[in-house]
Amino acid sequence: MSHDITHDELSHDHDHKPKGFVNRWLLTTNHKDIGTLYLIFALTMFIIGGTMAMVIRLELFQPGLQFVEPFFFNQMTTMHALFMIFGAVMPAFVGLANWMVPMMIGAPDMALPRLNNFSFWLLPFAFVVLASTFFMPGGAPAGGWTMYPPLVLQGGQNVAFLVFAVHLMGISSILGAINIIATIVNMRAPNVGYLNMPMFVWTWLITAFLLILVMPVLAGAVTMLLTDRYFGTSFFNAAGGGDPVMFQHIFWFFGHPEVYIMILPSFGIVSEIIPTFARKRLFGYVSMVYATAAIAFLSFIVWAHHMFSVGMPLGGQLYFMYATMLIAVPTGVKVFNWLATMWRGAMTFETPMLFSIAFVALFSVGGFSGVMMALAPVDLQYHDTYFIVAHFHYVLVPGSIFAIIAAAYYWLPKWTGHMYDERLGKIHFWWSAISVNVLFFPQHFLGLAGMPRRIPDYSTQFAEFNMWSSIGGFAFGLAQIFFVYIVIKTVRGGQKATAQVWDDAQGLEWTVPSPAPHHTFDEYKPVDLSKMAHGDTH
Amino acid sequence: MMKKQTKKGLLVSSLLMSTVASAEYGLNLPKGVSDYSVQVYDMHMMVLWICVIIGIGVFGAMFYSIFAHRKSKGVEPAKFSHSTTVEIIWTAIPVLILIAIALPATKGMMQMDSPRDEQGEPVTMEMTVKVTGYQWKWRYDYLDEGFGFLSTLTADSNIARQKGSGIDVNTVDNYLLDVDNPLVIPANTNIRFLLTSDDVIHSWWVNEFGWKRDAIPGFINEGWTNVKEPGTYRGQCAELCGKDHGYMPIVVEVLSQSDYAAWVADQNGDSVVNQTATDEVESAQASGSDDALNNVQQNTATEDTETMAEISTDETEAGTSDQQADQGVADNQVDQAESDWSMDKLMARGEEVYNTQCLACHKIDGSGMPPAFPSLIDSPVTTDDVNKHIDIVVHGVTGTAMAPFGKMLPAEDIAAVITYTRNSFGHETGDRVQPADIEAVLQ
């Protein structure tokens, strides 16, 4: 097994890929293949969850009910969120971590390869369990992804399936996170210190800790739902001495770190991409690491800002308001650092860079509305309106999703050995960047003017902006189908990629051939630290 | 027309937060109609402008950089990768800005929690309204006056909103934002709201008042307002509460204090009929039924939820007397005769009740949306044992959206709607359920 991995003549015949579909894909323990599985799974869930979003925007295109019944609409909003959060965004990040983390730290594979296989294969089953509820009496869960009791408990048979699906997803996430931590802590090449690690590895290390800390909390919360529903307990049932608000506290103790789980790896991704195309080292590497850690810490102590309207004591509301406002500081540091990285660089604007710049700009828009809603008295107006919908879609779609797309364009040549079609990539970018704003920006106005979220029909005064939003939605949805086409085209062929791919890209992944051979860094030896994608640490 | 509006919409979007345009197009938070809502609005505008200014700075620097620092201009990339000085500056400045924002926000929060007047003296509440959320309607109880009523989406919105209703919703006045019985409150009065729920979590929100609060089963939340201007203000339930979450609007009619006093007196039945009630009676007569019955009076305060059953009884009695008043009967002597309702009367009332209370789930033709919302057509419930039918309507079905209507509707309504469902949708059981039958079950 000890051949020179930078050897250009390394051919597919020598790279020990398992033979046969079952061995190669079902039984795989290879981090790259599992990464590919995760990414394909995430893309599939993204399309399914996106289809649900299209149903939502179709019904909201004009006032009155045209296409679906209110109950089915609620199933759509609930399942859209569950599929996108647990099916698309989180698995996409795990897929990227699988592919890139070992290569970025000079490790041969993940620390726990069989666990890696298991944590992936839990996911398809989890989503089959979840999706099966569509075909049940009573339909799919319709109480919102936040699963607030008592409403969620009205959901017939689907409650048990929802709870078990969430358990499976949670186990998958925890195992994946353990694996990533074990890999980063134990498998770095001998001379790679923590402050030599690329930002993507750092952000994932911190994200993995968040996952381990909060997924069990979610599991506890949904288990209590299960026993309340089927075994006569009254954790959240006021009539039995329980407390429905307690569920919200537990849920958001998971839920707020969860939103950072969905954004921190994005920070890592754009911190890799912007320096490459600005041809400059990442500005303020160390402060980026500290800022990430600070955001992660703060994410645990701000949960009740999702609950200002439940009627907390004044002191509680003020505390959660102040703590939430603090998050703006490290987040601001990150944005300023990216700007300073671009500043006086020599930028070119390939597709990954375009998506990364759009990420910085549009994530900031979501950040601004985040600061606004941190203010408890004003949040009592914004809460549960389309203003909130606009806010979290700005941080999740042109935030997380744009970062994932940027990562896909950035590393596709490394994964496939082919360059994607730059012209099509740019079309995809402009199409997405414009339509995503048409889709979500008007929702700010809708919310402020008084449109609550999660309603299938609305008063005629909201018709105008809903129509715009729907048009943007359809355009954005189509753009992502186009993205699937670009990816498939790149996998099947295209200009051969060099090992370096991008002129000035830093990072160990660019020292191995494209496509990356099945096994990389399979000797425990020091790597060339000057190739590492970290910034100046002096 | 659509096209013209679209153009206007575009123009307005380009003006962004122009406050002049906001009133007409609903671009921004309304200033609202209380001192508190104006305070919230000002805070919103302050933080919005701070964000806009920071945004101009950040995006300006970004676009300048994109324009000037590009490889195609032949620039050489600089080598710097950190600067402790600027990093300290751009950490410290946001902290200072946040402190500046936190001060008014703290004041605002304290004002919501324990209001004080301009002299800093605690504001005393002059009246209390208890707001109870149900799937999917609101109940308002005037604790000081001792009456209360349900508030439900109006029938014309409710029919127009059905999928395939064939009704252009643009022709419906205040589509989805109108109720049969609005909450009526006096202007320039400090009003405390106590919010709770009887089933799932709801959230009571009138944008113009500047706040929302969740109505949570087992909890009593507080809110308050003091509306300066008489008028009609509309809002909606803001917390997902199931299938018809989008169909439980809130309408608050703010009357001058004298008009309000007259309205209250009328609710208590000890003064001549005032304008509001006359309208109700007229509209009720016009539609061949008596809507006014929904304005159920009740003689006891409802602070204690354990007295619910008792209250329902009170409602029933009050409702019956209202019924007599409506028919111009001067006193209670014909009470016994009135308790025997004819088939026609039960059917007419039943249809009315069905279309406001039942149609949302069981559909206008009784077909429902099985399995979550069962069909009534040829169902054993609507065709077999009538006592079982009464039991289900009065007590609800645990674990489903079928609510215990015994707590919400007067016995007449329940009797009528049961009669209606047993003699519609192709059923011809001929059963006539009388209000007395329902009262028997309630006791």
C-alpha cells in the first residue's frame, strides 16, 4: 500500500477500489465513497424538499385555495423543513467533511471507517420512515418541524414515525460527529498542529462538538413526545401537570446550536474559497478560529430568543436579548475578515468565488435581520411572521446552500477529475443569485405588514409580494435543476483537471492528483506545511 | 389591474422603507395606535437604519474591492494577513453600537412587562379581557362585566376560502380578516389581556398594537394596550395551531368610551338596543337566523377554568333569553314552549352553525377529508344512535381535532347542528334534537 500518492501515473487499476456495486457502495468504508454517497443523498433530499417548497409557493401564488388543502399545506411546510435541514444541509456538510477533512489534514481516511458507513446508511432508512407517513391515515406530520406540543401530538400515527425518524437522524449525526472529531484529533499528519488546520477543518471540529452536545437533547425531547402520546405521561400536557413551554426550551436548546451547525461549515468553506480567488492568505486566521468558537459557545446560551412571545419573566427576556445581540460581534469579525481577505487581493471571479461573495453579502442581510429580531420588544412584532421566514431563509439558502454549491464547484474537479463548464456555472450563479432575492426579499415586507408564517392562504392585501416571491421561487427551483445537470455533465466528462486545479489554491487536497485516488496520504509522514490553507499565525 | 399594481409594487420596492408608501402597500411595520406600538415602531426604524448604514459601509467596501482589486486590472495581491489594530477596532465598534441599541430595547421591554406612565408611575389597568384560543376561533371574556363570546371567521370568507369554491376572494370584504363577533374595547383605556388556550398553543397578534403573546394551555399570559384612536384593527393567530391556523382572525373594534359603555349595557341586556346590536339583529334576520345568539352572555367571571361546565350552562340560559328577546317576546313565560324547536328552525340554524363551525373540517357537503377529518355521509355517528352523536359533539374526541363544543356553543346551536347533520347530506333520519337534550348531557 505504500506507493507515492503524488505519482502522476497512479492509475485506477492500482488504487484498490472494491469490485462490484455492493462492495464498492453498500459496504464501503472509504471516506471518499462515503462522502460521495452523502452528497448524492443530500442532493436528492434537496430536490425532494425543494419540490415541497414549490408546492408551498404554488399555493401561495395568489390568495384563495387553488391546489392543496390547508392540512396538506401544513404537511408540506413541516416536511420541507425536516427534509432540508436533516436531509439536505446537514448530510451535505457531512459529505464534504468526509471527502475533504482527511485530505486536508494528511490523513488516509476517517478514524472510524465502519462507523462512517453505518452513519450514512442510517439516513436513507430514516427518511424512508419519515416519508412513509405521507401514505398513512392522518398523513404526514403537520405540526411544524419544531414539533411543538400539544399540536404535534394530534398527528395520528405519524407521531411515532416522526420520533423514530428523528432518532435515526440524530444517531447518524452523533456517530458522524464522533468520527470527525476522532479523525481531526488523532489522524492529522505528524507535523500538522491545530493552528495549521484549514478553516474548513476547524469549523467542522467545532460543529462536531455542537452536534454531540445537542442531538441527544433533541432525542430526549422527542422521546418525551412519544411517551406523552402513547404511554400516558404528561411531560408537556398541562392538564396532567406538565408544561408545554418546557418542550420549547428543550427543543431550542437543541435548535439554536442546530442553526449554527448548519452555518459554521459554510464559514469554513468560504474561508477556503475566498483566499484562493483573491490570491491572498485568509485575513485574521486566528481570530476566525476564536470567532467560530465564540459563536459556538454563544449558541448554547441564547435559545429562548426563539420564545420571546411565550411570556418569560422580564429578567429572562433581557438576558436572552443581550446574549443574542452578542453573537453579532464574532459574526461581524468573520464578515470583516472575509472583506479584508478580498481587500487588495488580485481577484478573479470563477463560479465558486461568485457563490462565496454572494454568501458573504446575503448572509449579512440575514445577519442584519437577525440583529433586529434580537431586540425582544420588536421581536414581539417580527415573531412568527414572514419576516422570520425571510430571515432564516436568507441565512440558510444564500447562506448554507450557496456555500455548499460553492464547495461543489470548488472541489468537483478534485472529485471527478473534470472541470465543470465555467459558462454554465456562471449562468447558474446569476440565475440563482437574482431569483433567490426575488424569492425571499419581499417576504420581509409581508412579515412587517402582518402576514403570519405557516398559513396556506392570506388576505388580499398580501397578494402582490406573494406573487413576486412565488415567481422567484419557481425560478430558483429551476436553477437548481440546472445545477444538477451541470454536476452530471461534469461527472461524465469535461476538460481534464490538473492536480492544482486553481492557480493559487492552498491546501493539501491540491497536492494529490485529480480525480483524487481512492487512497490518499496512506503513509504517516510529515506534510509540506507551506501547502496548508491556513493564514498567517504570527 | 394586476399589471398596474405590479408596476407600483416595483416602484415602491425601490423606495424600500419609505414610510409614506408603507401605509398603503404594507411594506413596513405599522406605527400602530398606542404609545407602546409607536415606541416599538421607533425602535424598529432605529435598528433598521443602523443596519442600512452598516450595510452601506460593508457592501460599499466589498463592491469597491471587487471593482478595484481584480486580477484583470493587473494588480499584485498584497501580502498582509492580519492586523491586531483593525481587528480590535472592528470588534469594539460593534460592541458600542450594540450597547446603544440595547438601552432603548431594555426600556421597551420593561414597558411591555410592567408599564409606567410619563411620570414613571405604574400604570393601573382599568379593565381586563380574557382571551382564549380554540382550534380555530377566539373567545373573549369581559371579566369585569361578566360576559363573553366566541369570535369566528365570517361565513362569507369561510365559504370563499374552500378549495374550489369558485368565489373570487377579491370580492370578499376583508377576506380572511373578518369575524362574526369582534372584540370591542374602549379607547384611551388601559386594558389588560389575559391569554390562554383550551387546546393547542395559539398566539394573539394585532399588528397595530405592537405586540403578540402566545395563548398556551395551562398558562395565563399577560399583555396590555391603550388604544388612542377608535377604529377597527385586524390581526391573525400567529402560532401554528393546526389545519385552520390561517383562518382564525382577530378583529378589535375600538369604540369611544361612551359608545363602549352603551355597548356593554346592551350586552348585559339592561338598556335599549344600541347600534351594534341592532346591526347584528338586522343581519341575523336578513340571513334568516339569529347571529346575535353567538353574542352569548354569561353572568359569571371565567377566571377559573374548572368552572367551565358551569359556565357553559350559564351560556345556554343566557342564550335562550337572548333568543326570546330577538323574537320580540317580552318576558319569560313562553320559556317552555320555546324550548320545543321546529324542524325548519333547527335546520336553518343548524346550517348556519355548520357553515361556521364544522365546514372547515367536514366540508360543505359533509364529505370531510378522511381519515383525519371523517366523512359524515352515511357515517354511523350521524345515522345511528343519536346519544352517541350528541356525546361526540359535546365532549369532542380526545387526540383528534374534534373539539368539545359543549364548552363553546350554546345548547341551541349544538342541537341544531346535530339535527342538521342528521337530516342533510342525503340523511333522512328525521331526528329532531332539542336544546333540552343537550342541556341534559351538559349537566
